[in-house]
Amino acid sequence: MPLGGAKLRLAKVGIVTAAGLVALVLLLTEPFICPENLPAGMHPAAPQRCVAVFVFCMALWFTSFIPLAATGLLVLALLPLLNVLDERATLALFGNSAVFFMLGVFLLAAATISTGLSKRITLLALHRFGGSSKRLVTGVTMSAAFLSLWMPEHAVAAMIYPIVVETVESLQLPKGHNYARKLFLGLAWGAIIGGVGTFLGGARAPLALSLLREEHPGVTVSFLGWMVAALPVVVLAALAAVLGLHRWLRDDCPEIHSATVMLRERVRRLGRMSGPERRLAVLALLTVLAWITVGHAVGLAVIALLSATLLFFLRIVDWKSIQGYVNWGVLVMYGGAVALGSAVTETGAVDWLAHRLVPGGIPGFGVLAVLAAVAIMFTEVISNAAAVAILLPIGLSLGKLAGLDPVAVTMAVTIPAGLSFMLPISSPPNAISYSAGHYGVQLMARLGVWMNVVCYIIMLATMWLWWPLLGLRSW
């Protein structure tokens, strides 16, 4: 193992060991975490035991010491084992709407790739930007951002990546050429930015909504409501990404006639849409319209599952062709995250900690600003879903103390938790683009930190200026 890898492994072992010792102390000492109004019938030590589970599992998620899904399973085992929640209540939380919403979305995205509809959409979008080198970079970035509004960001990155590789090869660019860097960074940044705009770019938002409903029953956000609130972040961040790529990387743009010809030829060879492609396009459009118009009343998960089932009734795909595209481990991880968030809420542990760790009278906007900053920092080193699972229960409790709208708190944590630009491990789009080998971690981190700063400023401005117009108390 390389020295750097050995040091990283040692650091992970140290973090997990320290968290394990803290958890053990909490389990073995007399309860001192004693929230007011403990639910009737709950074990007096349940809040403290819940904090022990939270600390240990947070360390496991933070370090990825074991697979994220395995930590989710551990949560589901420890909560009833330690008498925090009973077995039936714990396992019932695994069947929350976030898990099944994302299952439906994953299946729809898999069908889009399997039928070739994703390749058709990507080529039709990109070939229109082939007029100049700057337009092509803009096209890659904006296409990735737009598509990630409607598909998981990792699927968008995976389907655009081969086309960007072919573009770079047609231009005969050597490894490390700045124009190739612009194209691959534009792909990663665009997919990441678009992914925070709706519930579909990643499972962060559905997970956050499940945690929100556990803390505030009856409070939720509609598909359209979330999109409208996040739209300024997506638009401004995407523009900043394009401008940043042209400003931060030396302008040695080549003549891209060969790439333009290649894209046009690829579009010509697409031919007419197949029957499955046409049926899927109609189904996807109707699904999005249903999420926007009746999703709040019917349920986003119900619509997602119905659409996923129609894939097979309409003979668009078969199960064997798409099951490999579904990230089953992510679904297990989300189930555990929701269970843990519910436990720290139901036991009152998070409220008890918030009252003692945070001074009274803290400005409401200050709470949101700190939560957004921590979310951006966390998501660079851990899964963005894990960042939401760790931060949101604490953030909702702090928001209650500061008199903030819980929806504003939820979005202040969840949107920044998706904006990870610095490292290959930060997000799948980063890892996919980095794998092309045109830039190293140092360049990625140097440019990524600027994107983090810019996006954080955009996030603050959106919370301060835009959200109050939507009725969200953010200050």
C-alpha cells in the first residue's frame, strides 16, 4: 500500500476507534443525556444510547471505513438491540418514501440508458454547440446541468463521458491539454450543479424530506417548490462554472472543426427513434408532469413506482437489462440514515444537545450560513447523503431554537451538501471525469475550492434575497 494510502487508512482507524470509545463510554455510564418530555414507555437510557449509535455510525460514514450500506444495516441492528426503538418501529423506517422514490428514479434512469434514449438526447444537445471551442465547453457544462435536473447526476456523467472522450480524441489532444481539462471539468461541474436543482439529481433531497417529516409531521416541500427555491443556485453556479473554466485555465482552444463533424455524423447515424425510446420519452414526460402537478397530493414515491412498473407493462425494457444500473447499496444506506434521524428525533437527544451546545439568541441567518458551510465542507470528504443524514437532524433542532422555517433549514443543508467539486471521491461525476486522466488531484482541488467559495456565496445570496420572497423565513 502506498505511504499516503497507509496514512489515510491509519487516520480512518483512529477516527473510528475514538468514536467507538466515546460510544462505549456513553453506553456504560449512568444516563446524563436526559431530554424533557421523554415519550411514555421509552427506556430512560434510550437518548444516551441513541447518541452513542449516532457518534459511532457518523464516524463510519465519515471515513467510509466499511461500505456506506453496511453502516446503514448496522443502524437498523443497533437501534432495537440497544432498546432505543423497538424492532418493528426501526425496520418500518426502512420502508420510507425516500427509498422507494429513489428506486423508481433509478429504474427510470436505467431504462433511459438501456434504450439509448440518453445517448440520443446528449448528442442532440451537444452537436448544437459545435460552432466554436468556447461554445462546446459551454454546451457540455450546460447540457450536464440541465439533464441532471431530470436524472441522477451519476447517470448523466456516465452517459456524457464517452461522447466527451470521443470529442477529445477527434481533436487529437494530448493528455493534460487545457481544452480537454475544460471539457471534463465542465462535465463534472455541470452534473453536480444540476443535481441540486430537483429531487431527481440525487437522493439527498428525498432523504432530507423523510428526515423533515420525522421531525415535523405534515411539513414537506413539493417538487415544484424545491425546484423554484433552488433555481437561482443552479443557474448562477452553472454560469460561474463556465466563466471560471475560461478564466482559470489558459485559453489554448484548438480548432474544433473535426469535433463538430464527428458530432454531426453521430447524430446522423442515430436514425429514427425506436418504439421503446418513444414510449419511454412519453412516460418520462408524463412522470415529471405528475410530480409537479399532483406529486404533493399523491406522493412522489407512488408516482415513481407506478412509472417504474409501466416500464415493463409497456415493454420498454426487461428486468435483466436494467437491474445492474440500480445502486442497491445506496438504497440500504438511505434506509439506515432515515432510521437514525428518526431515532435522534423521537428520543429527544438532538434537542437536548442543541440546547446545551448552542447559545441562545443566535441569529437565524447565522444558523443557516453555518449549516451551509459545514455541509459544503463535509460533502468533500464523505457521501453527500451521509452529510445530510449527519447534519440535518442537528440543523432542524437548531432551526427550531432560532425560529427558522424547517423547510429553509432542510434546503440550507441539502443543497450545499450536493456541491462537491474538489476531490475525485467527493461525488460520482468528479470520479468519472477524473478517470479520463487529463488532470490530477492538485488541479482539481485548486479549481474546486474556488467553485466551493463561489457556490457558497451564491447560496447565501439565495437564502437572503430569494427565499423570503417564497415565504421561507431564512432571517
